[in-house]
Amino acid sequence: VTFRVYCLDVLVTFDDYADDTSWVIARGADGEVVASSGTNDGVSSSDRVCLDPGEYEFAISDVYGDGMCCKWGGGGYLVTDGGAGPDAVVAEGAEFGLEERTRFALPF
């Protein structure tokens, strides 16, 4: 039996208030957080997250409620399939309020 994990790349470019932004990936079945943002350098972050097959939800939050664009800088985020071959976009955005959520399943 072959067991495969799937890796995603989470790329975040912060607005002027990087500490306001955080993200999590939670398992769809029980809501358990399986990955989350760590510390950042105030400019950008790049994380590779490897997950088992299943259903998940990516959520990105801004504690001030103004998202990551555009009044306080040009931030944004991109979550892609980090595997071999052409990257598939799982989630992307910049303009949102307190939070934005995207559900996805692995494998795609």
C-alpha cells in the first residue's frame, strides 16, 4: 500500500501591518488545525505544508478587519499545489474584511 502526502505552498505578501494577518489550514471533518502561519519578517512569508488526503479549509484573517489590500499597502496571498507539474491555485486574494475561507480536497 502506497501512502501519499500532498504539499501546498502558502505565499503571503503583507500589507503595512503584517502582524494583523494570520492563516490556518484545518481538517474539514473535525476542524482540527493542521497548519498555521508562524512568525514573519514584516514583508512576506513562504511556507510549504504537506497534508494527508482529505478535505480541508484554508482561512486567512486580518484582526483589524481591512484585509491585506489596498489602503495600508499592497498585500496578498496565494496557495498553490506544490507538487510536480503545473501549479494549481487553491486559494488567492487580498481584498477581504476580517476573514476569507476556501475549502479544498486532496487529491485535487
